[in-house]
Amino acid sequence: MKTILLLTENWNLFPSRDLGSLVTAAKIAEDAGIDGVQLSEHILLGSDAGAGTPKKNSREFDAPGNQSPFTPWPSSPVMLGAIAAATSRLTLYAGAILPVLRHPLHIAKDLATIDLLSKGRLVVFPTVSWHEQEYAALGIDFHKRGKMLDEQLEIWSKVWRGSPTSHAGEFYRFDEVYLEPQPWRNGGPPLWIAGASLHAAALRRIVKWGSGYAGGGPMAPGEKDQIYAALRAAGRDPKQFDILGGIMGFFKGADDVADLEEAFEQLPMGVANGATAIIAKPSQFIQSIDEFPAFCRRFVERIKELD
């Protein structure tokens, strides 16, 4: 069972203008035995980012409609490159990366570079997101984002297997391009398909492209079996497939932190749902960066008990 820390969204702990603190936190996590760190992303936010149900506690997970448009979202590729250069063992999870907001060759280049820099420590969670204003500002058709993601994944599979490559699709066309340097691994980094729920398109992407699944919350009953059945039908071994689980803090007030031991009570459900990795958001459980090393060690110790 792998341990993963979510590094973004922790602005209660890390100063948003001091991005080096995220790199330092990754190094501390590595020294404490944490297996990986995850960065999520938005390119930008619009005024509707906070138009939904507001957070009752600022330490809750960022979700559609619950965040201020001033929420910091530093560039995931840039930050992952910095963390890759500062660490030697940590797996780097490009969580909720939004390919459709970039040209596929551009993001394929960035991800290949991080994979090579880290010597194969990158895992990518491609998804499409929820924020229509973000798409509008960047001139991308929000309502075609699923089809565009499918085409991007097809392009990645081509350009990460050697140059030159060509492509002629509905949204993207190019001839005889050379994307160099190639990623560390032939075929590129593993893809864990991400999404708010296990809908039909997500299941199709899992079977065709996915090495794992990262849902938007706890899996519903039967979803693990649905994934496993689809993998077997495609001749794939579910034992070679990862599922992301996690622990979530529960808050009694607007300013308190959650009880970590209480959150650990969620672990049996994650195991039952096939989780091979558990993610936690540190700021849900600690008040100060001084508590961060001890939190990392306790998280590692508790997950080891599951093995």
C-alpha cells in the first residue's frame, strides 16, 4: 500500500508566495518514508469558482464551486520538475492534470521532460475538470472536452513511443514531428484515469489507457468489481492496476483540525474498495509546518500496518 501526500491546497501550512516550501515539504516527506506527492491544478479560475456550496472549514478539500477565485494554483509541471530535481525516490503524481487546456504536443513535451528528469518517477492523472469559465478564457470548447481528451491520450501514446509521428484527428493534426527527448519509459508515464465518478467514458479510458483509477471520492459499492470485470474482459490483469483511496478529515468547527486517528478508521473501506495507494491532505490534521515531519512518519506507520 503506497502513501501519497497532496501538496496543493495546503495553504494553511505553506505560504502561497513561497513555493519553495512545497519542495522542502516533498524532501521532508521523502525522508520520512512517504512514497509519493501529488499536485493538482487549474490554469486559472473565474468568478464562478466559489459559486457553489462554500467550505465550512478552510481545510476541506477543494471541490467544484467551493473555492475562492484567488485560490493559488501554481503550475503543476513547473513544480513537479522542481520536486523531481530535489528528490531521488518520491513518485510524482501529476494529479488532475488538465491536458485539454493545452495543445497535446505541448503537455506531452512537459510530461516527457519530467519523466526523464525524475528517471521514471512520474504518474499522470489526466482529466477534464468542471470549471467552464476556465475553458472559455482559454478558447476551448467545454462541451467537447471529453472527446478532446480521448484524442490527446491517443496522441500521447504515439509521440511517447518514438519519433517521427503524425496524427490526423477531429481536433489535432500534425505531420512528421519529432518530440525529443523521449520520456524515461518507452510509452511514457503510467496514466491513472481521474474523474468525479466512474462513468462510462472513464471506464472506457481505464481499459484502453489506464494503469490506475483516481476517483473524486470514495468509490461506490460495486465500482471496483466493475473495473476488474472490464479489465479482465480486455485481457488485462487487475493485480497490475492501481486504485487511489484516501482519508478525509472531519471538522467540528470552522477553524479546527481533524483527528488523524479518527480518519484512519476509513482505511478498511479503502482496502475493501481495492485501494493500492492512500492519499492524505496534511493541513486537515496539523496546525503548523513544525508538525509535518511527525505527521508524515505516523501516516507511514499506520499504512504499513495494513500490509
